[in-house]
Amino acid sequence: LKEIKSSEEAIKLEDKHGAHNYHPLPAVLSKGEGVHVWDVEGNKYYDFLSAYSAVNQGHCHPRIIEALSQQAAKLTLTSRAFHNDVLGPFEEYATKYFGFDKLLPMNTGAEAVETAIKLARKWAYETKGVKETEAQIVVCENNFHGRTTTIISFSNDEGARKNFGPYTPGFLKIPYDDVDALEKVLEENDNIAGFLVEPIQGEAGVYVPSEGYLERTKALCKKHNVLFIADEVQTGIARTGKLLAVDHENVKPDVLILGKAISGGVYPVSAVLADDKVMNVIKPGQHGSTFGGNPLACAVAHAALEVIRDEKLAENAEELGGLFRRLLDDFIRTSNIVNEVRGKGLLNAILINDSPESTTAWDICVALKNNGLLAKPTHGNIIRFAPPLVMNEEQLRDCVDIITNTLKQFEK
Ligand code: PMP
């Protein structure tokens, strides 16, 4: 491949030869280690996004890279036409780790969500006698679950959805963080297969629901014999200060969706976990993917999960997350540029005091970049902060200094 000598050159190439389906901040990264990344010019940054919460274990974690290279030299892909000697041990490890009977391996978050939707529909058909054409899944307003045709069918994001129809039917949308709305919809419909929910809405701008929301909605699902399906693609794997965000309320989902950090961002891996009574409705030949469950993915995910546990990253996220919000709360008391700091563990966001249509949040992120920290706005006036969980206190305090000093430049 052509050697890239400047960020400008790389951006021009992407612009000319790549589809324009993203709007990245103008940082061209060429190296990562732990909580840091470097651009082509050699500038060093704190990564404060972690590839949307995928790189929880830090960039190029040596244990994960070691697992990757050892397995890559041995066997990478068999497809599921044959067995491989890594999938079974990984499934044993991961099902014990998360406390479920069975795991179905996929590659991306959206694929795992699709898998969970299919699983819930088939479960409703087989165990509740819901007609195949009538099964419904309850979803929440402002959800984000991926970008496939079916998933965008129940998105509120007009940019993601508009003119991509016709849309897949079978979804009922209710407001997020509204237990009564779920109760009503479950009482009025007898064809509901599942309730698909993000324990914290990440892409929407880090909305943490009221305490008790997950526990109460899970209880309603149980009462109405509906599957509680937790999409923990962004919130899972220690990000919010517990292994899973549902652990904050001691809720065990009927179906758990994982992606992103299950592999530490080293290789695309996702998974759906459920107990036998649910997972067993899927039979040979009914679902799969060429790469799902490949030996490389399993070896990488196994190492990535070990790192989470061995390095106590959930505990670190809880501790540093609390400190981060305390420090920023102190700052906003004296500042007129940020209205709110919210989040859990190391999944946080600030709300900029400006309209969503303004470019202030974008300009702040460009200034943060110039000051050595990478973050990205979401929905106009929200900036999400999600650093790798291997950060230490000194680094976090350093980052808070960068953030507050940058924000001060934008005070009115
Ligand atoms: N679910 C949630 C909650 C997510 O945040 C995302 C990605 N941001 C996805 C699903 C989709 O994952 P992927 O991009 O790997 O398809």
C-alpha cells in the first residue's frame, strides 16, 4: 500500500475513493497504545471515545494481541461447516462468565441485534403460538441498535432511516424510561415477543434511565411472558462500572446482546446469550454467518474478557467515572457553556449550552483535538466521553484539565 505521509493526503484519498457515509473529525490515526493514539504527523492524543466503547481494554493490549497472533498463525477460519477447537472452549468460558446456558456467536453489533430479533420472533411462534406474521417487538424511542434495513425500520433518526424504505414491520415504539408505557402496550397486545432495550441509551446521547427502570420493566416482561432483550453492545463489558449495565439493578436479561468491547476492539466479534429454553428454538440451518465463531474471534474475545476481569476494569470505570463527573460538575457550576454532565462509569456525556443545530460541539471537539484529546459530538449539542477503561487517575485528571481548559475558550 501507498505510504501515507500526511493527514491531508489520507483524507484526500478517502474523499476521492471512499463512499461518503461518515463525517469524521479530521484526525488520521496510525498508532494506538493503551489510552493513547497518534496521528500520521506523530501528534499524541488521549482517546476519549474508544471507538464508541469498543476499545475498553485500551489500544493494542499486549495480551489480546498475543492471543490474536498466536491463533492467526495456527488457524483463522473454518466456517461452521466444520467444528474448530477454539469455539467450544470459548463458549464454555463466556457462558460461565455471563451466566447463561448458551452463546450464539456473530461478528458485529447489528448482526447480533438481528439475531436476537429472529430468536424472539421464533420463540414467540413456538412457545406462545403467536402467528409468524403477527409477532411484535417493543422498542424505545431514540434507540440505536445498528444500521441494517430491519433495525433502521424502527429508528427515530431520520438521517439513518429516510428514503431507505420499505421498512420491516413488527415493531412497536414506546418512550424510553417509561414503565407505564411498557405496561400499557403489554396489556393491550398478546402478540409481543420481546422488549428490546438499551440499559443506557448510548448513541442517543448517554441517557441514563431512572433507577428501577430495568428492574421494573424486566418484571413486567416476566409477568406477560415476553423476552427482556438487553442490547449491551455499548454499555456492556465493564463500561458503566459493572460487567453489564443491567448488573446495576441485578437484572438478568432473557436475551443478552454483546459486541464491541467483547474483543477489545481487536477483531469484530459479537454474541447473543440466552438460556436453553430460549436459545434452543433455533435449529441447525436456521441462522449463521461465515465468520461467526471463527477461531481467531474466539481466541481474541477470550483474552479480551480475561483482561476485563484480571485488571478489574469494571471497578476502575466505577471509580474514575465518579471522579470524572464530580470534577466536571464542579466546573459547570462556574461555567455557562455546559448545561449538564451525565452518565455511569466511564460512559458519560456533556450537554453544550447551545442549540443542536449550532456547530459549537463540533468546534469544541476540534479544539479538544488541538489540545490533545479526541472526542466526538452526537446529535449536535452533546459530546460523549468514553475513554479506555485502562486509564489511571493521573491521566483522567490530566484529561479533565484539557477538557475544562478547552471549554473555557468557548464561554460566552
Ligand atoms: N447496539 C448498540 C447499543 C450500539 O451502540 C451499536 C453501535 N454503536 C450497535 C448496536 C451496532 O453495533 P455495530 O456498529 O457493531 O453494528
